[in-house]
Amino acid sequence: MNTLFREEIILLLGVVLLVGYYSGGFARRLRLPSLIGFMILGVLLGPSLANWLDKETQHKLGFITSVALGFVAFGIGAELSFRELGKLGRGIITIIFAESFGAFLIVWGAVWALTGNLPLALLFGSLAPASAPAGTVAVIQEYRAKGSLTQALYAVVGFDDGLAILIFGFAFALARLLLLRELGVAEEAGGILAAMWQPLLEIVLSLGIGTVLGLGFRLLARRITRGGSEMLIMTFAFVFLGVGISEHFHLSLILTNMVVGMVVVNTCRESFVRQVTSPLSEIMPLLFLLFFTLAGAHLEVDQLPRLGMVGILYIVARSAGLVGGAWVGASLGKVETKIKKYIGLGILSQAGVAIGRSLIITRDFAELVKDPKVAEAVARHVELHQGTPRMLYSPTIMGAALLTTVTATCIVFEIIGPILTKIALQRAGEIRADA
């Protein structure tokens, strides 16, 4: 990065921080979470309008997003005391499984019914459970929410990332196999069990590395005598380690850093945990401002008109799957009434993870059609079914449809998700009704 560009970046960040401060305040005056103001600022500065935060700048500032997610995940883990989770009972487990599989199955069935394309439906279903914990956590921290619903939200948005990885891995492998069978080149697909090994390994390694880092943090941080700024430095060091290792080895930085926080909260005295988490409350508003402004810049609002029936169906089906699944899971787990009624509203946010996985699918399909056998089979299939919905069995067309739709729907979920989280916490009585 040359000197001039570095100066421009620093100047731009100064503008973002200053204007973002007032944008967040304006959103709060409208009784909206401040992150809505940050995202609107990002849209205004992003490629959709001013283009100050263009694609290249977003790429260079991408580390901010990763670091912010690392701190969000660490903060989630630090709230997940086994003792407190025990009070919520097995209901948390049933909620996580029911809302994740509920979203997957309902989106899968709805898209299949609309398009008649089973592989495409599986791919949409595989993306539905992916959530964006930053939006939920930002609302909780901004309004200082406390209570059993807040605790349940921390647990669900933290742990469902691992399950979402497994669902995506299985469904993607199955969809790829079905697509190639439809094209008559099934021998190119490989085995589903072999394809499942990668997501399973990702989860195991994320949990293992997070545990090791958590124990290392506990060992070194307990030697700190003055707390405060020194504890904050230690926390930064281990979050950066967790993010860096996760990104280098393509692991889940959310799971890795969440486990670091969980090790700390479950192996240390409460007074020590407060020493660790208290300084974080001072820096999280800054990280949230930068994170959600960059998130807003990534939102391409010109994609919204391209939603179409599949996009609208995806929004409705995913919402129904998450909310309905969470309610079913809460009922089976016999959790308290307010959790059963409102937890589904707090887990709708969806952003970068879903877009990232749709990019993985698009790139894999682009590589797929480079194989001469596959390319020839696709050409025959398209020619045979030209002008019909079955044309979507082209990997290129399927990948483009998936990426466009998920990009557009994430804009909707990133806006309504935090607002519904606030409403849920208000109705549960865990933040002020007039907040």
C-alpha cells in the first residue's frame, strides 16, 4: 500500500467514525438499533452510491471485519457459563437443532416446489441456517439486555454456526452429486462421505484450537496483576491469534474464538472474568461501528429488484423455518414461555457467511464446467430443455441464481434481523420498553 493510498484510507476511516457516530445517534432517535444507522452509512459510502468504500478498499479493510467478528465470538463465549446454560436445560440443544434443520428443510421444500430443481433447492436450503451473530450481539450490548432470553440468544447464535457448517457440507455434496447424475456424469461427483470430511474437520479443529488458546489465555492472563489495559492487551493478542489461525487454515473464526471465551468463563473465578470482559465494553462500540459500516458497503442495493419469486420465497421460508423451528425446539425442551415465544425473532440476521458459502458454490460450479465431459453434458442438457425451468440444471446458471438471490436477501435480513431482536428483547422485558 503506497503512502498516498494509506493517507486516503486513514482519512476515510476518520470520516466513517465521525459520521458513523451521528448516524448511529440518528437511528437511536428513531427507536432503531444504532447499527442500522451504521449500515445505511455504509450503503451511502459503498459501491451502490458514492463508491468511497469501493471493492478494493473493502478488501484491504477486510481484516477489520474479521477482528470484529473475533471479538463478538469471544464475547459470546464469555457469556456461556455451563452453570448458567444448565439453568436453561436441554431446551437450548433442541432449539439449536430445530431452528437449523427447520430452516434447511422448509427452504429446501419451498424452493423445490417452486422450481422443480432438487439440487438448486438443496443448495438454498444449505445456506438458510447460516446466521450473523454480530447483529444480535450488537443489539444485546447496545441496550444492555439481561435475562434468560438474552442468555439463550447468546447460546443459539454461537453454537448454531457449527451445525450450519455440517448441514452446508452435507447438502452441498449431495446437490453436486444429484446435479452430475442429472447431467449423466455422476462418476465425477465423488462420494458424499468424503465431501463431509472437510466440514467435520473444520469444526473439530476450530474447537481444539479454541480450547488450546483458551487455556493459554488463562495461564498467561492470571499472571497479570494490574488488570485494565494489560488485560485488554492480552485479550487482543489471543483474539488476533484465534482469527489469524482460523483464517490461515480456513476454519471457523466464530467457533474458535467463542471456545476461547468459554474456556475463560468456565475455568476462572467470576471476578477474573469481569476483569477480562469489562474493558471490552469500551471498545466494542468502535468495532461495531466499523464492522456494520463495512457490512453496509458490501450490501449491493441494486440487487434488490432482482429478488424475484425465489428470493421472496427464500425470505419467507427461512423466516418460517427459523422462527417455527425455534418454537418447536423450545416446546420440546420445555423452556420458559418468553424464550419459546421470542427467541426465533432474535436469530434472523444473515450476512457474510451465507454470501461467502454461495461464492464457494459458484466457484466450484465454475471449475466443474471446465471439465470437457461436464461442459459437453451441460450443453446437451441446455439445448434439450431450452426455455424451460430445467435449464437451471446448468451449474453456471444455478451458481449465478444462488449468488444473486442470497446477496439480495441478506440485505433484507440484515435490516429486519436487528430490529426484530430488539422487539423480542423488549417484549421479554429484558430491555426497557421505551428504549
